[in-house]
Amino acid sequence: MSRREELRHHLDAVRERIAAACAVAGRRPEEVTLVTVTKNFPGSDIDLLADLGVTAIGESKDQEAAAKFSDEGRRARVEVHFVGQLQSNKADSVAGYADVVHSVDRPKVVGALAKGAARAGRPLTALVQVDLGEATGRGGVDPSRAVDLADEVAASGLALGGVMAVAPLHGDPARAFGRLREVSEDVRRRHPEAIWVSAGMSGDLEAAILHGATHLRVGSAILGSRPPLR
Ligand SMILES: *Cc1c(COP(=O)(O)O)cnc(C)c1O
């Protein structure tokens, strides 16, 4: 089977899972955006995915993403979502190619991204990453600080998209996504436009859809298990 065929099969399977979960949740599949996370896979896979109709690509490391999207033709074909932990000294680079940053969890990153986006002359949507506990070390602001950080994003000139979280490695993803939904409601009381909820990965996308996710970040279920970067 060619790589293209393999990706097509995996994509079909994931789209079926999304459709089935939406049916259970009483939601329309159009409400849910699939972001295909291609970290550790070569840029040629992004090109094949774009051929197969994928419109949103996720990356988690600046150096790797910057290299892949230095190809302007590739960059122009997809919406680029940065989903990994972000240091403020990388924000300028990320703002040069990303359309959306899912992982804003500190005021310092907000300022750096806003400056980078202004310098690049590009619009940038930012999501507030929320830490759902268990000391996962995967980044995120404490839920009690999420609204304050959302205020800072909105005041910075970035477009506030909504909230994002990674479910704890151990524990019930449904519980975590339920908590994220509450945080989203708190944020939307002050920022009604910030309706995105980025939640759900290969292993827990059904639970995320059931709890109101608008964006799924799916890697291994589409690309396969992660090889070292070639
Ligand atoms: C890698 C990654 C994903 C995709 O995870 P899979 O389990 O491979 O689907 C989603 N979100 C973030 C933040 C990631 O780093």
C-alpha cells in the first residue's frame, strides 16, 4: 500500500469515528474541525494530506514546523495550528507561519506572539491552554486563571479563539473535558466570540466530542505511530 493509500484509510477511519461520536452526542460533524498533527513526520506527508482534502495541520515543535512551512506552496495549502508548548523566545518564529496557536499559557507568551504577529503582518488566533491537573507537565494555566489570561489575549491584538487542553495521562478524560467545558463557559461570558474548544486526540476524541469539543488534534490515528524525525 502506498503512503497516500495508508493515510487515506486512516483518515476515513477517523472521520467515521467523528461521525459516530457526533451521532451519539446529537451534534453535526461540521461543528467539529479535525486538525491533523504531523509532528515527527516529513513534510511530504503534509502534501499528501492536503491532496486528500485535509485543511488543518498541527505541529508541536517550532524548529521542525518552521522548516516544513518554509515551503510557501505547502504553507498556502493548509491552515497551520501550533499545538506544542511554547517558549516566548520562539513566539516570533511561530507567528511567522502559524494561523492558530493552541498553547498560550502565560502573559509573556501573549505579548511575544502579539508582537510577532504584528511584525509579520499576519492575523493570529490564540487559544488559552488550561491545565486540567495531575501535574502533567504539559503546560497550561490553572483553570482559576484562565479568564484573566483570556482577557490579556483579547487586549493584545490577537484574536481570542477559545480554550484548549490535553487530558491528563491518567484519569477520566470525560471528567477533564467536562471541566474544560466549564472553563470555556466562564471565558465566553466575557468573550462571547471565543467559542473554540480544542480537546481530544487519537485516544479520546469520542469523549471530547461528547463534551463539546470544536477542534480535535489527531496525530497517531492518522499518521501511524511516531517515527523519529527523518
Ligand atoms: C502530538 C499531539 C497531539 C496528537 O496526539 P495523538 O495521540 O498522536 O493523536 C495532540 N495534541 C498535542 C498538544 C500534541 O502534542
